[in-house]
Amino acid sequence: MRCILFRHGIAVEWHDWKGDDRTRPLTEEGIEKTKKVAKGLLQLDVHPTQLLCSPFTRTQQTAKIAQDILGISDDAQLCQELLSEASPEHFVKFLASFSRDDTVLCVGHEPHLGFTAGVMVCGQPISGMSLKKAGACSIYFEGTPRAGTGFLEWWLPPAHLRKFGKE
């Protein structure tokens, strides 16, 4: 199984948003940059068979952009396990419910995604592992996903992904 962890794009700043944080959307710049990042993922031959995202508006928007550009047929599955306060260990166990042939694109938040990557690769959350907005990484599991058994294939900031998308 391959797991692509993908942080949501640039959203309206929390101090500028009057509503509930769950409904805070991507900015126009965030939408445009996320489209370019998704094109970069396509150049990296990322072809998800499953699409998961947290129930927040900004992650759903990011997932929809990825779905459209990467040609994912099914809509995103809203996943409580991708919320910031969720347990990274629990999320890794949740991934075991998918086929070992799946490529699962997971759209979420920091610090959860970075901690989850640490659990996947090192067996525990690692401080300093953090994806920038619209950044992504790929972690491969030879068998059933378990803490500490993932192989980090790549970790890319959004600027690099956007450059790949221009090729």
C-alpha cells in the first residue's frame, strides 16, 4: 500500500475568519496553487485508488481539486481520523482496512500529518516533520500498514510540486 499525505492548501487566516474554523475555506491563491500542486502529483505518477479527507471545508476543497486533476472516480471519504486532534497511531491502524494494492490519498492538517508520517516510518511521532500547506509525502508499506514499517519515498514542499506540474 502507498499512502500519500497531502496537507490542505492555503486557507483564509483564522483571525480574518468570522465563522467556525471547520468552515474556513481556501483562498483564491490557495485554490490556484493547489491545482498546480495536484498537476505536480500527476507528473510523479500518483494515481490514488482511495481519497480520504478531514471533514473541514478546506480539506474537502483540496480533496476535490485532487480528485478532478488526478482523475479519482470516487468522491472523498470524510475521515475523522484525519482531524488535527486524532491519534496518528489510530489512523495507521485505520489504513489497514484498505487493500495492500491501494494508493490512498489523505488530505489533512498539521501537526497531525507530520506526526502520522513519523509513526508510519519511525514508530512514533517525530517533532520537526511538518508538511507546508499543499505539501505532500509518499509512504509505502510492503504489507499491512503498521507503526514503524513504512518507507518514506518522497517528501516535497508545494513549490517543488508546482514546478513538476509545469513540465
